[in-house]
Amino acid sequence: MRYLPHTPEEIREMLAAIGRSDLDDLFISIPADCRCDGVIAVPAALTEWQLSDLMRDIAATMTVRPDHCVLVGAGRYHHHIPEIVRSLAGRSEFLTSYTPYQPEMAQGTLQGIFEYQTLTARLLGLDVANASLYDGASALAEGLLMGLRIVKRSRRVAVSTAVHPHYREVVRSYLRPTGYEIIDLPFGADGRTDLSLLQGIDGLAAVALQSPNFFGVVEDLARAADPVHDAGALLVTAFTEPLAYGLYRNPGQDGADIACGEGQSLGLPVSFGGAALGMFACRGEFVRSMPGRLVGETVDCEGRRGYVLTLSTREQHIRREKATSNICSNQGLCALTTAIYMAALGGGGLRQLARQNYDRSEYLKAGLVGAGAELVFGGPTFNEFVLRFGDDFAPVRQRLQERGIVAGIELGASYPQLADCWLFCVTEKAMKRDLDTVISEVRP
Amino acid sequence: MRYLPHTPEEIREMLAAIGRSDLDDLFISIPADCRCDGVIAVPAALTEWQLSDLMRDIAATMTVRPDHCVLVGAGRYHHHIPEIVRSLAGRSEFLTSYTPYQPEMAQGTLQGIFEYQTLTARLLGLDVANASLYDGASALAEGLLMGLRIVKRSRRVAVSTAVHPHYREVVRSYLRPTGYEIIDLPFGADGRTDLSLLQGIDGLAAVALQSPNFFGVVEDLARAADPVHDAGALLVTAFTEPLAYGLYRNPGQDGADIACGEGQSLGLPVSFGGAALGMFACRGEFVRSMPGRLVGETVDCEGRRGYVLTLSTREQHIRREKATSNICSNQGLCALTTAIYMAALGGGGLRQLARQNYDRSEYLKAGLVGAGAELVFGGPTFNEFVLRFGDDFAPVRQRLQERGIVAGIELGASYPQLADCWLFCVTEKAMKRDLDTVISEVRP
Amino acid sequence: LDELLLWEKGGKGRRGMSMVAAEVPEAPIAPELCGEGPDFPDLSEIDVVRHYTRLSQWNFGVDSGMYPLGSCTMKYNPKLNDRLAATPEIACVHPMLDDASCQGVLRIMFELQQFLAAITGLDAVSLQPAAGAQGELAGMLIFAAWFQSRGERRTKILIPDTAHGTNPASAALCGFTPVPLKSGADGRLAVETVAAAMDGETAGIMLTNPNTLGIFESNIRAIADVVHSGGGLVYGDGANMNAVMGIADAGKCGIDVMHLNLHKTFSTPHGGGGPGAGPVCVVRVLEPFLPGPRVVQDDGGYRLAAGGPESIGRLHAFHGNFSVLVRAWAYIRSMGPENLRQASRLAVLNANYLKERLKGTLHLPYDQPSLHECVFSDLLQHGAGVTTLDIAKRLIDYGYHPPTIYFPLVVPGAIMIEPTETECRDDLDQFVAALKAVVQEARDNPELLRQAPVRTKVRRLDETRAARHPCLRG
Amino acid sequence: LDELLLWEKGGKGRRGMSMVAAEVPEAPIAPELCGEGPDFPDLSEIDVVRHYTRLSQWNFGVDSGMYPLGSCTMKYNPKLNDRLAATPEIACVHPMLDDASCQGVLRIMFELQQFLAAITGLDAVSLQPAAGAQGELAGMLIFAAWFQSRGERRTKILIPDTAHGTNPASAALCGFTPVPLKSGADGRLAVETVAAAMDGETAGIMLTNPNTLGIFESNIRAIADVVHSGGGLVYGDGANMNAVMGIADAGKCGIDVMHLNLHKTFSTPHGGGGPGAGPVCVVRVLEPFLPGPRVVQDDGGYRLAAGGPESIGRLHAFHGNFSVLVRAWAYIRSMGPENLRQASRLAVLNANYLKERLKGTLHLPYDQPSLHECVFSDLLQHGAGVTTLDIAKRLIDYGYHPPTIYFPLVVPGAIMIEPTETECRDDLDQFVAALKAVVQEARDNPELLRQAPVRTKVRRLDETRAARHPCLRG
């Protein structure tokens, strides 16, 4: 087996060196009644070529193919990824290294993450970003737990129901055993969260809004910040599409205390939802309550600039049960990948790209409304929006799928009141000719 | 444009620094009547995504696809290539470096090529191998020119007609302007070259045989060496399938003075015939007559082992018109790639793999003969052989191609006397089920 | 040779990536919502390529050399699996599509669930946790949900001093109070220690097995019996599974819940900190508590089944680090049952060989039969005024990544070495020679160690300054 | 940190690659033909990965930093093009299949033929030559075949001292005797020089334009007229095409035959020495002499057309370095007409900027309007006893690949710098600063230069020893 270097002779000699007669001897400390019966029930080994063929066969079963036009977002976004992003992030020195516990041997990872933190903080308009968390959903859960740590003696958080339903599920999973209360905030006819409920709530640690939210609607964060802060709570903003901040105001500008969400859009493949990237940033005063790893700049004994993991007194391996989180890794390579993407795109490019998403999305939105669809929410959107159709849309969607276009998803499963409402997403990958096809299929 | 870093401001400032007013000013030394009219007649620029889509469309037009079973060799061979070969040879430090003129910055390339030379010399059973030539065909031409330099005052070479027809064409191209004479040696009923003609030829510098030859037949090199040497000539052996030497005796063992051929089989994709790799080795006494680059071991000023380009007094940039060849590059990355492949395969692996090729090829050969085909040549073969069919094979081949099997090529274009004879190649990639399909289609 | 930070480079107006052409008219936008876009540097493609190529050159990975980081299982990461995970048809699958559009990827997940159950001897698996620590969290959430479903309130959890460091934090996140247990002089947890601590308020125990001393908890069945008979559950931290694949059966050991680290045992690359994957495996009775959705197979093919009412719920927006799962699946398919077992046997052989050859050179606090790793200390070097840190840093100058140091806490000045099975004997011998040379230097010229490393891009970094005056962004 | 040679590692019986399972019985084989197989080392996959990863780390490439190697055009090599060339459907095409099976790859070749004709202003192109030197050879073979077809015997060829070094050897291979011509004090060839040398035995002239001093041969049309009226042909070495894309037209200059270096002007990677590609372009009258086959288009699609009776014949077993051709095609499609021209303009801007900033620091023997490269010498450093070689080696310690040195021969101690257009001004400024620092060191502490490099894996290597006692294999 090509991954196991030992020749039979070497095994013999090594066993002799340690005074054992065979390999089984090495396991005398394992009692018989803890042992496996027979061989592991997994299939026989495949050669590289057999496994490649198998993967090819599996790939061939996938009906939505790379050249399809997928007008679906809802937490994961199809964007172009430059070849350099793939090839640089794939360099084995990045790929096969561990968490940078020995900074002298890991300046590449460390500088890369320091730059990621910087770009993330700038993108979100906040003072400091961490080295990343698992994904947007758990980042939001960690953000709310952080709020509960900061706003002492509070045991409640409020979460907009326009936050991605899966994110809300993860928040519930994280908060359930410790008995924190989650209050749902409704959304209005414009698709924005209704904050009028806030006034009556005591002991509120944090309020979570997503913008653009699950319906693609941009929340009016600037107006949300005051009532949230007046209620003594922190404003925690979530996002699934950070590209929006190339065009719209960022959370920090609008008064967010913590911003957390998913970074997949920034150069990571959709890949059935993972590997993902939890981006996490906050105001500077809260840095010591932050979960996750942080990279900081320092100097070596000769005064040269260098980077290290820092503020680890917040973390599990030092603070153990008093840690700010149990997290001990980050999504290192995903963070690096998005940093490479952001570097290749640049500030000017990000703005242009965000514009492309917005304009194309508005084009489809206007076209479908012109073809008779009803826009469900009136609020401004970025690259997603919700429509209701007069006739049954499912057969139209089926016809489009046969032509290589996946036209939206239905919302009834997550929002019974939105049954027969369809969430569309349009990115720069959607070509005008595909959008026109959708519009003409819908037009009666 | 992402490959052009200059901002308009930088261009202005740089022009100012050199005292020019605009970019056109830089070209005052080019007379007006040497200038281009208008813009270059090439299509408008494509984005990365447009070009990727275009390549996808072009790929979709290819009717013989990667999962087809291609039973065609004739100079290029489909073998499995491990992922590590691709990923290591693709490391950008190898890929984007130049010829190692500054050895202190190129020890990777240099050690890699030194190892390639060593593995090649061992594979071919000769004392020394160069850093590679363009391809097998030009390597044979260079081998014959080298023979003409060594065997002074000779102006003739003899080349077996069982050498790959394209190789013979290239030899003719190289030798034509200098008026050297090429004598064709016929092949016999066993598919081996008939050397009886040699006795009558004067002034013969070299005799070229290919083994396994174009018909897949293994020449009896051991018996050829004496008559060739008796005629005062050098034995130059060519090859297109070096894998054969994992099983059969190598050229050096059998008395070859120079061995040259194509290395594509050893880890390079078929890729429409290129990039190719001319492997070239000879007996030690001839090293100073060798064409091409050579890497040698030496030490640095502190005694550390290191590698440099050496014996460059043979070469064009020193000797100019007296050089052993005009070659100033090699197929560096291809040579490195095959070295990686040979390292991954190892001696034991090479033998096993050669066996797999031989056994599968014999299986198809026996199966088709059993199904009524006639074996055209009686000599031993490695992974290729020539058959004649009772009925017209073309329609059978067409049916097989529709089932994803490309069954051989017809030889009439190159050898009119072999019209309706078909050359088959079977490598380790051909699965038994495909071979059985071919056999059952042929069986009357 | 230094490389500037990204924003110290570039010029406004450069572009490192293609932009699609505008095909549709520009749409109006509410000006009060409009921002200015972030202050990112603008670079050309070659700027970006060189920047990250240089950064990579300052990094050490498994491909660079031996990485004997104890408890991290830095084995070879097959290149093939990276390519398979990047298969375009797989990498483009959107997770919000219907099951019929996703059969291929669901198949991979389903098979991996089956494989991991087979390897652990447990019954049901969720692939959702994105890392080992999230797997632990899943386990603790399952503990909490289990007791809640039974109407019991249990607040304590037993954690031996040889467990992994994340365990107390994971337990605390679920509201449990960790109760530390001392291991014995043989490095093992005694049944009596557990029996003495087990009570009606105790939810169970979190064991690492083999533990962080590389020693198998031979009393595990009896310990599990004590915990079970006290109404508790047994959590097995499977981070050290690389020692016992096909050899020890977690189910038979009495473990109820266990997470695995696919980026350790199953060879997926660590990526400088992630993405990993920490699937959680449970016995049948706990299956309803697993996070959902999971993949099931029926006549219609593969489909995603949401968690039931007892499920702890989602831990990830979708299915965890799917591209990591693909790699682990590919690794298991490449290895097959025999090679998986042989990998464990050779991992243990390598660790024992290193232990034998380094005994005497370094102090070995627990001279016990050990499995995949061994723990030394700097006791013998105290005379020279040289510490574990100095030894580690000097090893860097010899071209090795240092072992894990100062962990486990139960050994002062610990040096924890895990070679893994993918190192050949020659490489182990060279590592031994390097370590012996360092120890010799500690005697002859300890200053060499205290000054180390000297052959790296930067020398010892001032970590105190980094923490006192945090500079976390540019 | 050293890395052993392959055969100093490994152990018999290891395997670094999968072997297909035997599916058919073992066939008998004649024992007298059987060999033992070569003595290759047996390695595991991780051995191979680490070996070549380490080797790569001792190499400098364009991705590592500026590579101002004059006359080699070390511009950025787009990653995209590597991926496109590896497209599975393209990489698997067998060259012996019929044209109908190869339409996609034939289209790429056809388009590239058209593009190169458009860029040079010449009429017909063969893509077969595998490198620049083989392109030159093709050109000289065409010269020979042309005169043969006309029944003329011409034996001499004029080659100025500012031409590329391969030219004389290429001419000699075709039986021509090179006649060296001296360039003028302005670095250009004078019409009179050519007129004086041109006679009825002279087949023509081989010019490099812009020449190796980076200077455009402004007299080229008059020179071509002289040669043509003497019955000769004009060969243009197109290695320096990067200076004049979309600016100078080779056809209008009077050039009959020209090769291009796709690995220079058209951004394909050099691969540490190859593969390159050296297509040869000719005027209409010489088209029948081009090597065959070439790709033509007709109603049936694309097809390979064999060379006619006047063709010089094949130069390659198939179609040259096809995977390099794909990259060059992709580069041209990515650039389009405007960016190709702009690339040349910026390449010339960069060279002139460097020349301006380094004037005074290094001696500039020809202060002429120059294009894409400039040639300095070490004259100003002679006082300090420091040579071009020392300056070059010291630059290595500053992280730069040295320029081309001691070429062209017409400048003693030449330092030939070609920055290419893909370097940004910041990088040029840093290079200037480094070179000035080296020159300052040459004054202050020349020993630093003579000892250089000191920051590389090996220091100056003993090339004399390598040549005197050749060790060419292990």
C-alpha cells in the first residue's frame, strides 16, 4: 500500500529493536473483551485508478452540472473562482501544515491569517476579526453566546425570523442546554424585521438580524442600532452574502457590535455547503470576550516583524472550562482562500462585482414582475428576492431545469406562510440569455 | 487586464522619469514603413470565465473521451498517471523557472535532472544519459548525426523500415541538407529487421533499429550488435515504449552504443503527441560527442554536494557553429515528470507494470487470433501487435468505437503492403471486459 | 527576504481577476443604503501569486518533513483525495437542491456514515460537526438531551487529567461542571477513582482512549460499568483512533458516544488549522439524539432525513465540512479493512520504536506499554538549564517540526511524540539522531538551544508583547 | 538541510503508486529476451512527495520573484493556462486518431496558426518546432530547400554579432557556413556591412530584431532589400517579439522566415529548461516548404494536411509541444489585440525605466533608444576588482535572479536586463535599490560580492571540477 512505507524486513528489524515478536504484541494493553471481531466492515481497497473511476461514475449521477445556471442562493452562492485562488491555496505548505503552534515555522499561515483578519475587519467595518469559526451558523451562535457573556445577568436573546432558518436552528442547538431564552422577532411586509417588540423585553443580551436577510432584503441596520442599544443589548448582525458589502453599507458603519456570517461567497466552492467559513468580527472593546483563534503582530528577538497566535488566555487549552468557547481550530485554509480571493479582487473589483450581482438580480426581478410575478417583499435587495406566481410555478421550473437552469427554491418548508413563494438568487455567473429564458418561460 | 500591473498614474510617472510624453514615443527607432497597420487581427480579449467556457465547449466536441478504452499506441501510450506526479511536477518553482544557468538558485531542477539522467541511464543500460531532447523522433535524428560525427568520414546511415514512420521522416528532414545518405533496411516475416544487407555497405556510420519496433515486435538486438559493429558502425537503438525494458533486456545489455526514444509513457499525458520527451543515452566514451544539456555533480566552495550544467563546451553558446547540436533547451519539466513517475513506480513496480502490459496484450492477441484474426508478424511483442482480419474490420471497429473502444489503427497509409493490417496496443489501462468486448465483436 | 503585507503593496486600479462584462443596465439603488466598499488593496495577478507563493515558503507542512506533533496525527495527506474532492460535479452541488439532484454526494455521505460506524463499532453517525471540538460539543449536547428526555438533572461530568484539553470547555458549554480525576502512577485511570466520584448528579465521563500519554485505558470496561450502573453515559474522545483501527471496538469498551477527527486518523489535510471534521458516533439508544439531517437510504435512493423531536438539532448550516468528508471517504476506500488495521499497527510500531531509541536520551515518566505516541520530559536536561521549549526550538534548526510540548499537563515539561505510520524507519532514525544531537548540544553548548531557532525566517517571537499590546489587524 | 538522492533512499518492496490488479493470466515469454528490470529505488508515496517538494524549495521561479534574465522574457505564466492545457478531454487525445475525432484540438492549432500569422505579419505558420532552436533549424532547412528547389547552391549565411547564440549552430546543421558581421557603434547593423558581405554564394542573413542589445535594427528594410536583390533570404529571429507585438510588422520589414518563442512572448512556463515551442512563420512564397502536417480548414471541418513535395518534412513525431501550444492560444485569447500591443508597450516602458534609473550605477555601452531590454557592463566596477559574475551572484542574496551575463558577446562583461511588462513599478524600484546596494558594496566591501551567494542552499559551485571530472549519474 503506497501510503504505508514499511517493508516486511523493516518491520522485523523494528520489532527486534523493541523486543517484540510480532505486531500483535504491541497491543497487549488492550483487553480481549475490548477487541474487534474480524475485519472492519468496509469495502476492499481500491487502487488510485479504481477510485478515480468510481468518483467519475458518482459525478455522472449528478443531474445539476457545473455548466448549469443555478439561480439558488439561500446561504450558498455560485461565484466565479479564479484559477489562482485554487492553485495558491492548494500549495502543500499551506494545505498540509497544522495550527501554527510553532510560529517560526508557520509565518506563511500566520501572516496569511493576519491579512485575512484585516480584510475581514475592513469588509465588515469593525475593529477586529478573529481567525475564523466553523461556518456562518455556528458563528452566529457564538456571537449570541458572546453577547450573553458581555451583557452579564442577561439570559435572553432576540433573533429575527428573517435570519436563515438553518442558522436559527443552530442557535437553538447551542443555547438549549444552558437554558437561555430565544425570542423570535417577526418580519414585516417589506421583508424587514419588526423591532417594535423589543421595548417590552427585559434582560436582553443581544439582538440578531441578518442583512441581507434570508429573503434577500437589506435590513435598515442603521435604524435598528438605537433601539437595540437602548434595550441594553448588543446588535449582532449575521450575513450569508458578504459580497453585499461591496455595494451596501457594512455592519460596523450601521452600529453593529458583532458581525458574523458565512464567507463561502469569497472564493470557496459551494461544495454541498462545506468546507465553510465562519467570519466573525466585533468592536475592539469586546476582543477579550471573542471566541476562536486570533493572530497578532509582534517582533522576534532581533526586532523583525512576525506573527503569532495570541490572546490565548481566552481559549480552552489555557482556560479550560472558563474559556470563551471550546473551539480549538479554525477553518484555516478556507480563511486563507478567501483572503487570496479578496486580494485578487481588490477594493475596486469588489465594488464592480457587487454591482454586477445587484444589476443582474434587479434585471431578473423586474423582468419576472413584468411577466406577471408578484414581488412578495417591498424592501431593497442585493442578489436575492422572493416572488409569488399566479400560476403553479413548479412545472415551469421543471421545464427550465431540463434546459439547464435551476430557478429558485420554494419557501413553504421553512415558512408555511410563504408556501408557493420562491426565493431566487442571481450572481455574476448568471448570463443575460439565461435570465431572459426564465422570463420568457414565465411570461403567460 | 490582470496580467498587466501598470496603473495609468504609474505609466505617467514612469514616462516622466524617462522623459517621454507617451508610450508611442518609446518606439521612435522603428521606421514608419516597418509598422503594423491597425490592430492585430486576433479576437477580442476573453475573461477567465469566457475562456473556460470556450475550452469546455471545445472539449465537448471531442468524440474520444477520457473514459474510452483506446487500443492505439504507435508512438504514444495511454498509461495511468498518479496524481502525485501531476501535483509535484506542477509546483510552480519547477514550472516557472528557467534553464538553470544560476545553479545556486536552481538546485531543485538540477538535482531533479541529475536523477532523471541516472534513472534513464539505468533504464536503458547505458553509461550516461543527457538532460533530454525534444522528442523521440528528433532524438533519433540527433543520435544518427552523433554517429556521423563519431565515425569520421562516413556519410551513410542505415535505418530499419520498422522504425516508426514519423521518426524516419524526421531523420530525413535533419539529414537532407547535409547530403548524408539514408539506407532503408527491410523487415522480415517475423516483423524484425533484416540485417543481411549490411555487409555490402561501405562508409556506414550508424545503424538504427527500434525495439520494440513500430509493429510492436522486439528486435533481436543482441544478435544485431555484432554485424553492425563489424560494419564499423554504431548501433543506435530507438524506442517509443520504454516500459518494455521493465520486462525485456535493455539496449545497453544488448550492445547498443546509443539509445534514444520517447519518454511519454513514463508519466506524461498523451496530449495529442506533446509535450514530448526525447530520452538519450550512450556509452561513456562518446559523452563529449553527445548533443543536449548535461547536469553533473560537483561541490561548492564549502565542499557541499551540488549540481551544475556541465560539459557545455559541446554546446552552441560556446562552440557556436562547431557545436554538437544547435539545441539550447531541453524538455526540462517533462524529464522531471518522468523522473517523478519512475521514482513513484520504483524498480519492482516497473517490472509489475510491464508484466501487466505484456499479459493483457497477449490476452487480446490470443483472443483475437482465436476469433479468427491472423497474426501478421511472428516475432515476440511487448504491448503492441499487428493483425489482419478475414472480413473488413472497419465496420467492426466503428461499432466498437460507438461502445467507447478505439480498436487499433490501420497501417496502409504508412506501409502500402500492410493495407488492411491493424496495429493494436494494450496497456494496463485496458480492462479485461473491454478486451473481451473486442474479441466477441470480432468472433464470427 | 521579507514580503510586505498585502496593503503595503498594490496600486489603485490594478485588478488580479477577470470581471464579467456588464450585460444588463445599471439598476438604481437607494443612496442612503449605499456604502463605499472596503479599503482593500488593488493588486495584479502576479502580485497575488508571488505574495502567496512566498508566504507558503515560510510554512512547514507534512510534505516538507516529519511533523511528530503528539495527539495531532500528522500523517501523509494523499494528493489524490484533494483532486477527488475538487471534482467539478461534486464541488458545484448546491445544498438547497432536492435530494434527487444530489444522489452522488448523498451516497458518499451515506457510505461514510456506514464506514465510521464499522470502524468504531458504534451504531449511528452524524457527519455534521465541523471539527473535533464541535464533535465533543455534539456529544455533550447529546448527554444533556438524553438526561432531559429522561427528566433527570445531572450537572457534573468526570474528566481525567489525561484527557484532551478541549473536553472541559465542551462540557461547560452544555452547562456541565467538569470534575477532574487523577490518573494512576501507571498513567491509567483506576476503576476506584471513577467509582468514588460517580454519583447521581454526574452525567458521565469523558475519556480519551488511548489517552494523551499514549496508553490504553485498560480498565475501560469496568469504568464504563461503574458509570452506566450509576446512570451515567460514557464519552470516548476518538482523537487517538489512529492507534486502534480494527483492533479496539469502542462499542465493546462500553463507550456510548465518540467523536472522530477525520483530519487526524483519516488523513485529511489540516490546512494550517482547518477545515477538519469531527463526526459523532453513538450507540443505538442515542441515535434519536444525533444532530440532523443525516443521510438514509431507501427504495427511492438516498435522502436527507431531518432530526426527530429528540435530536439536538443542527450544528452546521448544512452538512459540515463536506469536502473534508469526501477526502476521508476516499481514504477509507483506498485503504480497505486490512490497510486501515495495518496503519494502526505500524503507527504503534513507529511510536514504540521511537520510544525505545529515545529512552535514556530523554526522561520517560511513564514506562508503560504505549500505543501510537509517547511522552517524554526535559527532566534530564534541567541540569543544563535547558527546557522543553529550547529543545523544541532547536529541533527546528535540524529541519523538524517539534513535537507537542507542555502537554499533557500531567507531565511537567512534556514532549509528546506521535510519528504516525507514514514515516519510514530511515526517517525515524534521522529524527532520533537529530534529537540526540540536540540533547548533546544541551550538554556542550546550551546557549545554542536557548538561541534557537536561527535558520528560520524569524527567530523566537515575543509572544508576551503580542498579548500585552495586541495588534490584530493592519 | 539536505535531501538525499533518490537512490540513497527507499527500501526494496515499497511502492509509491497503485498497481492494477492482474485480470488475465500471466503469459509465457522467451527467457533469452527477458531482462531483470532497472535498478530503480523503491519508495513510498510520501517519500516521493517529500523528495520533490524539497527539491522545488531550492528553485527560484517567476512566481518567486523578479527574473530579469535578458533575452529570455521571463514574464508571468498564467495559472489558468496550465489548467486549460490539462483539460482531460484535451490531454487524452491520441495523435494517431482520424481528424474527425480530433476537431477540438485541431481547431486550437488552426486558430493559433492564424493568430501567429496576424501577430508577425507573415503568411503561413507551422507549429511543429519544439523550441526556438528547432524553429531556427526549420528556418534554415527552409532556406536550404528553397535554394535546392531553384537548383542554386549557396553555402554562406550572414550573422551579425548581435544575433542570438543559437543562430550559427542552426545554420551549420544545415550545411551553411556562418559569416559574422560586425554591428556599428550605435549597436545596429549598417546596410553597407551587409552589402559588402552579400554575394551569390550567400543564402541570406539571420537577424535578431530587436537585437540582443535591445535595439531595433532600423535599417532592416534596406538590409532586406540588399539581401533580396542578391538573391538571398532574410531570417528574423523572433525571440524578442515581446518588444513589438502590434507595433512592428515582420512582413513589412522584409523578413521571409521567422520563428517565435511561445515560452517567451506568449507566457508559457519555461519548466526549468522546457518544454518550449518555436513555431516558424513564413511569407507566402515559402509556404510550400514549411514542415508538415499543418492544420487547414474546409467544409468538412479542420484537418491535418501533410506537407507537399517541397516541404522540408517533419521535425517532430507529431505536432510539437501541443500542451504548450494550448497555453499560448489561451494567452492570446485572454489578451486580445489591445492587450498584446499594450504588453509590448509596457515591456519597453519597463526596460527604459530601468535603463534610466541604472544609468550611472552601471556602465551603459550603447546609450541608444532601446526597446524591451538593456545591456550594461561591469566597466565601472573594474576598479574594485569586482566582475559581472560577482554582481550577479550577490544579487541572489538580495532575492533576485540575476540578469543574463556575459551575453551578448559584443559587450565585455555584459549585464543584460529584461524586466518584461508583468513587473510593476514598485518591483522595478526595489530591484534598482538592490542593484545599487550591490554596487555600493562593491566599493565598500568587494569581498562580500566575491563570496556571494551566502543565503542559498549551496554557495558558488565548482564548475571546472564538474567539467574536468564529469559525474553525470549516480
